[in-house]
Amino acid sequence: MKKWLKILLSTLKWTMVIAYFVVILSFVSSKNHQIVCSKINVNITDSLNNSFITYRDVLRIVEKKNDSPIGKPLWMINTHELEQRFRTQNTVKDVAIFKTANGNLNINVTQRVPMVRVINKYNQGYYIDSEGQLLPLSQNYTSHVMVINGNIVEPFKISPNVKIMDWADSLDYDSYPLICKLYELAKFIHSDPFWNAQIAQVYVESPNDIELIPRVGLHVVQFGDLTNIETKFKKLRLFYEQALPAEGWNKYKEINLKYKNQIVCTKI
């Protein structure tokens, strides 16, 4: 067979293959344009432990202005625009929305997880998550996390858009606002399984007089100021592990860590 004929036949073959795929893709595209949204599937991570955003909240955000995706052709649903709606919600850490060929709209929401609850001098309350994001209290749900309360005055207006550590940017630790130091204290406690299970509350009398209230025992821990946090907790843990088992957890009403080289205890 002549070379030019082989080339011609080969070209015709590939032209037919390409034409076939174009027809198939056109058919699939036409079918996809006919598929309508029949169901919204919602998955909220950690929903058993936290309920700052609920299934109803998700539907409310999706069906903004009574414009439900149900019954709409899938190609008309702008998933990017929907995701942007969720990213304006301060309780949402991340979201992924995608469509499936069977007409489902899948929404996967990762909610922010509070680390500590703060009640300030003016009885204003809010949560802070592990990334320092301020979260408002919920009318429907209370998170069982450590509480910090007392004489706390923030250098900012209480707002869901606040990131706590923005107020410590470029400052050394000694110059941190008190709320930033308290956040660092909360992070330290939260990151340690022993202290996270042990400390229920932090009370602020003043920046130099901080009290820890444990879950076990009748005592209060006088922590002093928020310097040398790790050293103070090492001393306290040593006392818990070596002294209290012998003395008893209910023998003392106060354990004082303010002094550099000693622990001063007051009996009940």
C-alpha cells in the first residue's frame, strides 16, 4: 500500500474516533444539563461534640432569600458562590461543596472548635478556638470547655471577626495584652492531656493574681502572674504526683505558686 494512502486511512480513522468522542461528550453534556438537584446532603464534622452550626443553619445559608437549589438544573448551581457564603460564617472553618451525577448537592462543613470560654469584666462572653479566632456564644448550645473569667478588659471591641493574637503582633510576651497572655495559658493547658482534664476554670483578680480552679480537690491554685508558665506547671505537677497522694486531695484549700523556689500550701 502506498505511503500516502496509509496516511490518509490513518487520518480518517482518528478523525472518526475524535468525532465519536465529540458526539458522546455532547450527549453526556446534554444529559447533564437535564439533571436537576433532587437532594442536599449535609455533613458537619465533629457534630456530636459541637453544634455551633446545625443542619438547619446550613440549609438556611444555602436557601438564602428562599432560593433553594432543589429542582434547579445542576449546571445552574454555583458551588463557588455557595462556598463563599459559608466562609462569611465565623463558626465555619472550612467548607467543600460539590455536585454528583445522580442529582445530589453535597455540602461538607468543618466547624470551628472552641478551646476556651471567656467572660470578661462586663459579663460579656465569647469563645476562642485553637487558632485564636473569637467565636460568639450560641443560644442553642454550650461547649463544655475551660472557662476564664474575672477582671478582663479587652483592647478591642467584642466581634466575631477578631483574631486574638493580632493584638500581640510584633510585641514581646511581656508587652502582650492580658487577653493574649490568657489565650497562651489556655493553649498550654489545652495541649497537655493532664492539665486539660484537671483545670476547669481560670479566675483573674488582676494581671498579677491569677487563680486556677481544678476539677479534683477542694483547693484553689494561686498562680500569680502569667510569667514562667511552664515552670509553674512543672512544680504543680510534681506536687500533685508526689505530695497529694500521700497527704490527700482534700487537705488543702490553697496551693500557692507565686514564690520562685517553693510551694506554699494552706490547710483546710
